Amino acid sequence: MQVTAVAESVPWYVWSCLFAVISSVVGGAWDISWHESIGRDSFWTTPHILIQLCGIISGLSCGYLILSTTFQKTSPLRPYSVSMWGFRGPMGAFLCAWGGVAMITSAPFDNWWHAAYGLDVKILSPPHVLLALGMTGIRFGTVVLILSEMNRAQGEYRAKLQRLLFFAFIFLFGMTIGIAQEYTFRFFMHGATFYLVSALVAPILMAAIAAATKHLWAATITTALYTATHLAFTWALPLVSAEPKLGPVYQKITHLIPPDFPLLLIVPAIVLDLVRRRIGEWNKWAQAATLGFAFLVSFFAVQWPFADFLMSPASRNWIFATGDIPYFAGPRSPWMKNVFIPTETSAAAFWIRMGIAVVAAGIMTRLGTRWGEWMRQIRR
């Protein structure tokens, strides 16, 4: 029998973890822009502090939550807690606490890495991977905290938590897509590798939120919120003055470099929400294959011509921001030349990889559906 939550207000620890996540989102976008506009500076920059504040806030708040649930026998959360190493607490709290430890540990590791190997040449250096894993743990842990509360609730309180879940899920969405950004720059958008990477990261998240909430427009709502958040950074960061402090400097920089214009994932999200309600009685794998195919075809149909536009002079403005180029991009860089870089050696290789992308989209959609069904069962 389903247990109905008594409380009608969102628990303090959910707000605390959401605040921590938002801190890391703002700090992360600002830090990437800082590196592209100013260069690597002291560790004690405002973006770095905001990022690490996420680990500190989530670690302390969830650590306290775990300890209070463990030692207060009358804690109302004890019936909805899990046991780990003799401690008790909500599953999401353990995820957030672990994520906080990973994030804080990554800071001295990153300083040592730069001292030993110099400036970053890749986003996914070992300390950055540890940082990304920690941030992902906190973001997913926050989603689990909301889910455990939502799945025990009914009525308006459940609806309130579902709206909060959509909001929290966009940061998990952004983190996953952000990790793959080295493969999604605009000069890769006419290569099959770009579509294969997109098929590996986006459908699983769209399918997961749809299955977790059963909302008719779940994928559309989540993707629209993600796109709006991304656009806010794209349009707001250039309003801040900046200039490079590290050479060599190839571009004249007067303001912070914004993130690239977001991928047009909103179109396949709408398509998926429309298609899935028409095939709800089909076999699960048939549904996944159809939705995966629909995702890739609709995404290809809008992103391919949009990539041509992004390479044109018409896109070099405040709205699309393709004229904002990192200070370290030399005259021969693809950012300056505005040309596509082929990722396949032949037309045959292109279509083979696109075929693999179709299969990958179907598999990731099925995995996302299973993941969402699991999330719908979370009570602890």
C-alpha cells in the first residue's frame, strides 16, 4: 500500500541541495567562460568558490541529515531511510554527501595537476573527471531526494514536487550534455560522430524523465527549461567585461565569452512526447526503437541546416554568439575559419556511423525508460 506523505512543505534539505546545485551551475558556466576569456587564474576566483560551495553545502547538509536520522530514533525519516556502513538516511543524502566529498577532494588534485602538467588541454582531465563525478552525484542525489518525497505524496503536494523535479532534472541534463561538449562544437555538426554522441546522451534523459513522471510533456518541459537556462548564460555572460591575462592572445577580448548557442534538442523532445503517446501499447523495445529513430531523424533535420546558419556571418551577433571566440583560438582554428571538420573519412563511413547512432538512440531510450521506471519506485 502506498504511504502518503503528511508534510505539505518541501523539506529543508531539498532546498539546501538545490541551492548547492545552482551554485555549481552558475560557477561552472562562469568558470568555463573565465578560462576562455581571461585564462587560468588563481584558484580563489569567484567561479571556483561557487563550484566548491556546492560540495560544501551539500556535504554538510546531507551529512547532518544522515547523522540526525541515524542517532535520533524518533526521526520521521527513519522509515524512509536506507542503511550504509551503520548509518541511516535517505538514499539521495548519501549520494549528495559522496558527491560533496568528491568535489572537495578534486580541488587540491586540480591544483597539483596544473602545477605538474601546466594548463588544461582537455576538459576531461583526471581532476576534472573527479569534479564532474562529484557534481553529477549531487545533482542526481538531489533528484532522488525529490523523487523519494514525491513518490510518497499525493494531490497538490505531489504536483508541487513534480514541478520541482522538472527543475532539478535540467541540471542533470545540462551536466551530461556538458561533459560531451568537446564533441558537439559547431564545426563537428556535419559529422556523424556529433549525432552519435548526441544519441548517446540526450534520449536516455528524455526517456527517463518521461517514465519517472508519466507527464505527457515531460521531455518537452525538461528540454525547454534546459534550453532557457543555457540561453540565459549565453546572453548574460557577455555583459561582463573581461580581458586575457595569459598568453598567447590571438583574439581581442573585451567581455566574457559565452557558451555556444544550445543544441536544438527541443525539437526532438517535442517529437518524442507526441510519438510516445501514440505507441504506448507497443512492445517496450519496439517503442524504444521507434522513439530513438524519431529522435535522430528530427534532430538531424533541424540541426544540420542550423549548423550551416551558425557558420554564416548572419549568426555573428549577440543572439547566436558565434562571433565570440576564445582568446587562445589562432587564425587557423576552426572557430576562425568557420569550416566544418570531417569526422569520417568517406560517405560510407558517415552513413555507417549514422546507422550506429540510430541503434544507440534506441538502446539509450530503452535504458532511459527502465531508469525512469526505477525512479518511480523510489520511496527512501
